[in-house]
Amino acid sequence: MSNAPLSLEPRLEPRLESLLESPAFLHTLVDALGSPLNIVLPEQIAQNVERFRAVFRRHQLAGRVFFAHKANRSSALVRRLTTTEAALDAASLSELQHALGAGFHGERIMATGPKDPEFLWLAARSGATLNADGPGEIEEAAALVRAYDLPRLRVLLRLSEFETSGARTLSRRSRFGASVKSLDGVLDALERHQSALEPIGVGYHVDTTSLDEKATALEGCLRAMEELRIRGFQPRVVDVGGGFGVNYLAHAAQWDRYTTALTDAVMGRRPPMTWGGHGYGLRVESGTLKGSLSLYPAHRPIAGAAYLDALLARPAPSLGRPLGTLLLESLCDLYAEPGRALADQCGLSLGRVLEVRGTDAGEHLVRLAMNAGDVSLEEHGVLMDPVLVPRDGSADGSAADASGPVGVHLMGNLCLESDLVTRRTVRLPRLPCPGDVLAFPNTAGYCMDFSATSAQQQPVARKVAVHQEAGAWRWRLDEQYWPITYTGGHRA
């Protein structure tokens, strides 16, 4: 049985790959700003917006792409988005305030997620669209509009629990949204509050990667639009939410090989591939494999804008015609709320190597100046190898005492047994040395700062925005980045 570490090579697009090929620049940043350190690439998010917009044009659909702000706290990314055709999905009062301060105006903002009165008030005051989760929010929003004499508030209804006629297909149950079976009650509430609220359409948020389930939900939204029209409303928007996904890995074969080998390891047919024999949801009971693999599908041949394209080209489950065509014929605008997909390739997280230690079992432990919360790939079930950025600047990661490819366990800087930056054994081109840096690519979508804390008074990662200028990389602190130059020109 082989115990050779298996590769999970990250997919790198040209901009992120070029940054990783600049070790002196990356080490300068870590030396100046400390470890951990997050880097974002604002120009990449603008490129990703254009990819989604191209899908809209391909299907001849009007509408908007809303960046789900919760995916990343970066000011630079949000400010850069103001110069594109994108809008913004704010899921909290602070996100809404951040968006307004970054340059978005209310007409380009949608308020989603659980809403307290303060959040609802500012959304209404600023003219944002309310993505209403149910009758309770509708009643509360209408009361606020009347109490403060605010302009009529645009409302989009979030629905759930769709099903098709014929062969019974249900969309995945969600704790968000009102069931389509209760749509009449929701419309009754809207009729009572027509002077305060303007229903502009319906949407869904389905926590799944299944195109079939999303097609069921989208067809259900089209049927709900007809119900609104029958009631005398004039809806014009269908919102397909987010969940378009990211393809994190360069090679499908590596992903297939790894997941097969992991199953073999859990079954005892090969040596363990993780710290403590962790099975990522798999376990053995009485010689039988139990559980299911709780991992993000790190290699996805259809993801991001391509996933939206595939959904719109998919025949509606009952109506049989492409969903994009049905939207066009119904004169519906399309809203989409990508978070992870818009942040794809938009950043990386850096951690300095503090210690390399061998064990009696022959394993190598690498302690980093970061912890699991600083780069929460494991929390989100995303498996891929980090990139070694050597201190000596060698392009191939070689060193005088190069050991060749090696498997290591990456430990965090907290005094906790559970602080594992990766539970799996990761493959590096050689054993790292103290002072080297490990770069975790493509962490901007949820994995960069979604879970970061200052536990044990360890520093939270600072964040910088980088861009290329005259063939060289330039940087600014994230909060100091604005999408302008200082010579009167406009970078965007």
C-alpha cells in the first residue's frame, strides 16, 4: 500500500498565477504587514462580472448580477464593483452601510437575509430592494414605510418548496423563504400594503448544486409570476439566487483519485491520508463503510457563469422549453446573486512557516503563523494544496537540501489540538523551511475572512489589494484602495 501524498493542484487563472510567480513581492508584503495576510485582486472581480453579463447577453436577458457581500469583507472588491454593471446583495446592516459608503446607491442594492428593524429602516430609507423572506417581513417593512413617510419600497418575494407537475420533483427544503403553497397569504399581505410596497417579482435560494432542483425552482418562480399578475400586480423580475459554484482544482483526475483513495484509507486498505484518520464524513462500522463524504466538489467542470448558462439552457421540467427562453418570452428580467463565483480567483491567503518538526512516526508537522479560522478551507470542505513560496526566491521551490515532494500536516498557531489548517496530508514540492510562505489560492469566496477571529489574541489577517501597473505589482491596504489613479485618470 502506497503512502505517497496525493496532489490536489489548485486551478490558477493568469492573474493569480502571475502573482504567485512573484515571490519577492509576496515576501515583502508579509515582512511588512505580518502573517497571516490576505490579498485581493479587484480587477479579477470586474472580469468575473463581465463573464456573468456575457451569459445574460447570450440569452438576450436584461437584469442584474448582485455580488453576495457576505462572501468577503473587502472594501477594495466592493469599491471596484461600483464601476461595473454589478449590483450588491447586503445581508446585514453593516454590509448595507459598507456598500453605501463604497459608492453604491440604494437602487443598486438588495437587502437579503434575516433583517432587524434597523436594517429594514436603512434599506427603505436608501431605496434598496427588499428581498422579503415571508409575511412577517412584509408587515414590518410596510409599517416602517408608513411610520417614517418613506417612498414606496420595492419588494421581491423569496419562495421555497417548489414542485413540478407530472413526475414529482421537489426542490430542496430551505429555512429561508415562504412555501409556494402559502403564496396566496403572502399576496394577501401585499394587497393590504400596496400604498407602501411595490412587488417587483419572486425568487428562490436553494442550497444545492443540482441543476434539476434549481430548474424546478425557476419554473416554480415563473408560475408564481403569473399568480402575481392575476392579482393585478406588475412583476418583472425572477431572482435565481446564488450557488453557481467554483472549480477549485486544475485536474479532475486528481480529485477522482483522491476521493477514491480517501475511501480506501477509511476502510483500512491504504495508510491514513489525514490527521488522526479523519474521514471527512466517512467511517467504518463493523467492517462496513458508513456516512457520506462531506466535502465541496472541488473539481466542477461546470461552475460560475457557465453554471448559470447551463441553467438557462435547461428545459423546464414541466413546460419542456429552455428556461432562458421562457424568461425572455415572459418579459422577465433576471437577477442573480453570486458570491463565491464572483470572488473566484480574486484572492489568496499567506501564512509564514514558523516551525518544521519531524515525529517518531516519520510524519512532518509544519506550524504556520495563521490558524484554521484565517483560511477556513477545511470548514467549507474545500480541499486543495497550498503553493510553496520559498524565502530564497527560487521559482521551482528548490533548496540546497531539497527533499523532493513530501506530505506534511499543517498546524495553526492556537493552543488547541483542533487547530489544524488542513486535516489532510498536503503535498508540497519539498519540505518547507522556517521563513518560507505557504500561499492558499482562491480563498476570497468565504474562505478568507468569513470565520476569522482574534482567538488567544492572535492577530486577524490584514488585507491588501494588488494590481499590475507597467508590468509590476502594486499594492494598497484594502481600506485605502479606490478604483482611481492619483493622476486624474480612471483605473476602471
